[in-house]
Amino acid sequence: MALKTTVKEMVAAANEEIRTIPVEEAKGMLGDDNTVFVDIRDVRELERDGMIPGAMHAPRGMLEFWVDPESPYHKEVFASGKTFVFYCASAWRSALATKAVQDMGLEPVAHIEGGFGGWKKADGPVGEKPSKKG
């Protein structure tokens, strides 16, 4: 089957239209009350590899629904006016996710260059996935 567009092409096109933050800059944003780090990886990845401390988890499959105020799944944090910094494992899914929410009108948005892998390689802090237990 011949595809019209490959994932590689989609990611490259998204990266031309979105802001990509170098890991060192992202590390400097950690702890800023006006910045929300958003981990879009699968929950199994979070459990296995940890996540950026203080990041919120927004599963990739629900992201647009959580951002849209007209959706029954809307999360108020996305109406806060804060800066949203998305990441996944290697910055492919986060490029597409950042482009999607930017197209929806969410701003300011960006994603981390190299994803969580780049974050860990640069010795960014890593915490465990927060427990759902009370």
C-alpha cells in the first residue's frame, strides 16, 4: 500500500509550524507556575520510565477532547492561559500533538526537542508516575 504522506513527512511538516524548545530551555521552565508540562505518552511508558516531575498526563488519544471547551471531556487546565509544553518519548507524537492543539487555537504551545529521551539524556529530573490512590 502506498501512503500519500508518511509519518516522517507529517512530523517534519508539523515541526515547520510549531515551536520546539531545546531541553536546556525546557529544564529552565520546570517549576514555573505559568508553564504546564504535558506528557502524552501511553500510561505504560510513564509507569516504566517515569515522567517529568509535576507534568500532567494527557493521553494522546484524548488530548484534543481535553483541550476543546465544547467537549464533554474538557479539562479546565487547558483554558488557563498558561504555556503548554508537550512531550513524548522521542518528539514525534508530541510534534503532531502540538501542531493539532495549535491548529485548534491553544496557545502558547511548544514541545521538547528530543522528547523524554532527550530530557533524560540531558540529566533532566525524572519522577515516578503519580499514583491514583487517595
